[in-house]
Amino acid sequence: MKKLILISALLVGMASAQFDNVGTSAANFLKIGVGSRAEGMGGAFTAQVSDATALYWNPAGLAHIKQPQVVFNYFDWVADMQYNYLGLAIPAGRRGTFGMSLIYFDMGDMIKTTELSPYGDEGTFNASDFAVGLGYGINVSDRFVVGVQAKLIRETISFSSASAFAVDAGSQYLTNFYGLRIGMSVSNFGTKMRLYGTDNKVDVDAYEDLDANPDVVAHLNTDDWSLPMAFRFGMSITPIGKEGIIKQDFAEVTVNWEYFDPRDYNPYYILGFEAKVMDVFYLRSGLQFKFMQFSDDLSDETADQKYQDAIDSEDGFGYAQNMSYGFGIDTDKISFVPVKLRIDYSFSDLGLLGPVNRLTFTINF
């Protein structure tokens, strides 16, 4: 146990030492969290996850699934963009649990503008992203589980696209100290993306001085961009419940803490809570502590009031706190309901980007 905590602390320290690469990642749709249960707790879920959303948060969580399960998550993202997640988990006994995930992000139709048609006289174009993955989780011992996922990522805009291959990996350790769990995961470790397509073709006069040669078709050279790799370290404890400090069969309270370090953003911390009553009803809340720097030209009129203290502080630095809330109902323990269905809802405050509502369905077979 002491060795595991020491190794975890070293990994957190190494992740903290990484340099910042703000705005240098492709496939940013991979940063959008899945599942209303997790997002209701602000995304503090790496150590606790035990359903098919583990394919996003921590593949090791697949190992806890004992019956076939399907998770579907749909919601409207900012600017009327649509986000869909489908997760499937199939247990194979002692051989572990296999999973498949699909993320589809649709940005809809947008007006096409060019240097010759700046007012959008040339119709519309579409942009969308998707990622499909295959995962596996297994119990290494009665307290230690590991998991991995390999996935294909693709971004498309108009007639151009970019693809990449990535791997997610994680682990969870279940202690005998009041239900304490420790989880770690690395997401989106993979190849770089480069945009190709007919949109990159341009007509160029190779010999302008001669004034007689026809234009030739050339391709614009595009750069490689890294995936939004991220490191997560979390702990989950149950102070009230069957395994808690306060023994209680009627209700259970879980507290999650998480450290999240993406490659292109400042690391931040998340605190999440979940209360379960009679194994049927759930209430959740989460709080993200993000260290942010604000531009000097962000006026008081355009700034959200919650960020005002940070803007007025020295050098424009400060901590922004984003709240999340959620609730759920699980029919697994309701005898007169034939379908083993869990419905979860969450509300997340994205600050200047506004609120996001999520709805998730989990079916066990």
C-alpha cells in the first residue's frame, strides 16, 4: 500500500512538471467528458468508475462489470453542436471484460466563406469527428485491476480529414480502508494528426515571370498536431455506507478527489460527491478548481461575474470554480420494473461558455 501511494505521488509530480502547450492539440472533442454520473461530479471519476463509461475515464473500470452493459449518452454541446457516446461492455468471466466505445461529435452545417466570397455565397460545409475503440479490463488480484483501450480517431471538415491511432491505459487499487480506491489513467497517447484532402489543392502559376504557362495543381503543406494526451490520478472513499466509517445500510456517501493534467492546459483539481439512497436514488455534485490567466483586454462588461475576482487580481491570475450537479435513478433494485435501467442527468456550468445538460441511459442485460 505504501509503495503504491509513493509511486502515485511520483507520477503526479512528473505530470506536474510537464510544460504547457496551450492550443497545440488536435481532436479536442476527446476532452469532452462522457456520462452524466461522472460529469455530475465534475469529472472526478477515475478511481470510482465501474461501468461502460470506463472506456473514456479509466479502462481498468471495465473489470468490475459482471453482466453485459450498454451506455448511451447524448447532449447538445456549446454553439448547438451535438455529442454522442455509445459504450458496450461484455464480461468473459475470469478472462476479464471486453468493451467497445464510439464517440460521434457533429458540428453541423456552417456557411462557407472564401477570400472571393466573404459573405458566404458558396453554400455550406459540414464538420464532424469520431473515435472508435476496443478495450479490455481484468482483475490482476482481488484488489488490483488494470485496463487498456486502443482507438481510431478521425476528424473531418469539408473535403479534408485527419486520422490518428491512440491508446488509453489505467489501473485501480481497492484498499480495505473504508472503501478507499486509488485510480490512475493516461488517455490519448498516440500518433499525430495531419489534415489532408481536396481542400488543400490550389492552382499555382509556377513561372509567373514567363506569363505563358498554365496554372498547375499544388497542395498546401499542413503540419502535424498532437492528440490531447492527459494524465489522471484520483482517490475515492466512502465515509458513510456498508464499508464506511459510519456504518449505514440505508444510504451511502462517496467522496472523490482527482488531479487532472492535460498536455495543453494548466493542471487542475476536482472534488466530487455522490449520495445513494436505498440503492435506487442518486444525488451528485462536483467542483473544479482551475488556475486561469485572463487577457488584459477582457473588459468587465464581457466577463462573467464569477471570474471578476481573478481578472481584478494581480497579473490577471486566479482560480475559477466550475460547479456541476446531477441525479439518477436505478431500477435494478425495483422489483416491479422488468428492465435493469439507470437514468442519469447532470448539469455543468462551463463559465463563459454557458451551461450544458446531459442525459445518460445505462442498461444491464
